[in-house]
Amino acid sequence: MNKTLIAVVIAAALAAAGGYWYGSRGAHEMAPAADNMADAGKGAEPGGRKILYYRNPMGLPDTSPTPKKDSMGMDYIPVYEGEDQDDGGTVKLSQAKIQKLGVRVVPAERRTLDAVVRAAGRIEVDERRLTNITPKFEGYIEKLYVNAVGQTVARGDKLFDAYSPDLLAAQREYAVAAQALAQLNDADAATQAGMKRLADSALARLRNWDVTDDQVAALAGGAEPRRELAFRAPAGGIVMERKAVQGMRFMPGEMLYQLADLSAVWLIADVFEQDIGRLRVGQPARVQLQAYPGEVFEGRVGYIYPTLRADTRSAQVRIELPNPGGRLKPAMYAQVEIPTAGGTVLAIPSEAVIDNGTRRVVLVDKGEGRFEPREVKLGARGQDYVAVLEGLKEGEPVVVAAQFLIDSESNLKSALAGLTGGSNAGAGAAHRATGKLDDMDAKAGTWIVTHEPVPTLKWPKMTMEFKPANEAVGKDLKPGTAIDFEFVERKPGEWVITKVEAKK
């Protein structure tokens, strides 16, 4: 009996020892597997790439060290080691991609901003060189000598022969008074003085009516008063307007001709509102016309008009141009360049600026392939450079030709969103559409949808693949159902449906 009890005790002891040894061995063998599972959940995938963190699927500047869902139930997207996205505020590119894109950086530096104001304009007549031909007496045009617009007239040339009863009477009056005065040498002083006043009065009337000195001298010498008198040009120029017609009757003050001296002309340029403050009277200007390609005409700013045109938001600037030979003709269109020199300012190349219409952004090179999008405030623009008022410091390198990064690197959108706390229309913007659910692949987690045109993306009607944001989205739908849905671009080419309902 004692031997049997002893044997049972020994067997139990051996079983306990064996169980302890086996359990210890199993624990040691399973520990590496558990550690590997923990590592996988912390930051690795079967392919061996390390997960750095998880980023917001809507492009918001929000990251998480562990998997999670956003407020819409969408899974956060893992960011693996070596991928472009560095954090919520920068974009990281590999050296190979930088070389492939041809990225080039230049430092922001202080420089004198030599700018050129460019404007379009038209050649006009110098208003100070216009002459209106108007008679001062009533009469008739007996014979016309200048009878065409564009005809060149020199000072003193005959314009027309005029007949005027008043002018003829004034000639006779002066002729009689002048001849009588010459014959009254022996008369008393009072008689001579009275005749002289009569002659002077008649002479004044003739001079007021623009009778020439030669004609007056002929009358004083005894010549017969002429029925017709030649009306001569008081100035030279080109006939811009003609109303005189042979045989017509004219009245005092009526304009018969308009002459323009085109030896100098004006160029009236329409300068945009933002450039007006850079112009000064006396600045040199370079003018080019289509009529004379490759030829430059030199002029100067003569006057800046004090009012602004509300419809074009531009002001008129007068450029004064010499016109030897009359090559510049009124109504010709021209392009004008007015060089302006500004002070020393912090400037960057114009092509470094990303302008979306509401914000101006540059990419600052932070080194090691990292680029930070930064909003800047710009000032005056030069030919190749633009002044930076806020947002950059001297010496900071910025990327030029950054539009290549925008076109090819979608992660820049989420980085730009960080500039305004995540409100960026280009990143994660929701779009609405209507269509038909053609197929659902539960294994791949994709839907095939034929949708109507999407105005916000300028898409036509087409059939394409979408992904539901999570399993709860559209769980009760079946293929063939007409649907109304909302979707976003979670990453390039991946369109995710965030909300869907059967169309009533």
C-alpha cells in the first residue's frame, strides 16, 4: 500500500515538472511571435516597410501614431518610411525625384528692382498744334484752293477767294479816306485829324477781318478795291477737317478748316491702376508700332491725366513724340514701355510664386529634400523679379518652376492646407454627383459607378471605380441602384465615397 502511494506521488511530481518545462519552453518560443505582432501593429507591414505615422484622409494637418478613423468614419492613411510626405506642413522628395523634376532653388536676396510699365495706346494729334480756320465776316466762297482732307498747307497759302459786301465797302471807305488824307496837306489841322480818324477806323476794320498788309498798302496807293480777296492760312499743317465748299455762304465764326501740325504727336496710353504710382512726368518711354516692326521711337511722359476710367480701371498717360517726316499717323495703335527704377528690396524670381488667385505661396527649401510651402505678401514687380514684403527672410532658398511640384506631387495639397489650419479647397474637397451603382466588389472593397457629369471637377458622364470610406457606407445598397453620393480624392487617383443614398 505504501509502495503504491509512493509511486503515485513520484508520477505526479514528474508530470508537474514536465508541464512546467513544456510551458516554459512554449512561452519562450511564442514570445518572438508576440513581439513581431506588436511591432507589426506599431509600424510595419508584411512587405517590411516601416510605418512612420498615419495621416488624415481628408488632407487635414492631423496625424496619429496608431491607426484610427476620422469623424466621418474614414480610415487614416499610413505614411511609410521614404514616402514623400514628411509632416503636415512640409513636402519631402527623394533626391532621385528632385533631379527628375529639375528642381532648382535660388536664395531670396536684396536687389534693385528695375521694372518696366507696359501699356497699349494710340497716336493722337498734339492738341496744342491744332488751328481752326474761321472767317470774321460774312461772305461767299468764290474759288476754293484747298479742297481735300489730308492736304498739306503752309502758312500764308491761299485757302479760298472770298466775296463779302461788308469787306468791299470797308475797302472803298479806307481807299477814299487814305487818298483824301494824302490830298489835305494844305488843310487845317482839324480837318486833317478828322480825315485821319476816318482812315484809321477803316484800316482797323480791314485788319480785324484779316486783310493782309500787302492788300492794305495797295488800297492806300490808289488801287481799286477788289471784289474778291484771298483768304490765307494763318498757320501751316495738314487739313484734318474741311467744311468749305466752293460757292457756299459762310458766317462769322463758322469753322471752314481745321489744320494740324504733325511735326510732333501724342501717344495716349492706358496704364493700369496698379502701375500709376510708378510713373513720373519726364520719364523716358520706348514706343513700338506694328507699322514699323523692330523700330523703336523715343519719347517722354508729358502728362498723367488726373482721372481714372471706371470701366477699365486705367488712367491715361500722355507720351510726347517727335514726328519728323510724319511717319507717326493719328489713330495708329502702339505698345509703350516706360522703364521705372525702384529702391533696393527683398526679391525672388517671379516664377517661384504659386498664385491661385487668393494666395501667393512659395516653396522654401529646408534641406534633405524637404520643402515648406509658405504664404508671402508681394510688392512691386520687375521684369524678372518680384518684391517680397512679408513671409521670407533674406537668404532663404526658394524653389523656382514650382508648378511642376504642384502638378506631380499631390501631397503638396495637404501641406498647403496646413497654412490655413486645414481649409484648402484643393485638398479633400467634397464633390456631389448622381449615378447608378453598377457593381460592388466586397473582396477588393471597390464599387463601379456610372455617374452623370460632375460640374465641380468638369467631368463628363463616365463609368469609374470608387471606394467606400468604410463598411458602413452603402451597406444596404445593391448593384443597379440609382444613387446620390458625395466623394473626395483621398490620394491621387483614389476617389472615396463618403456619403451615399438611394435615389428616390
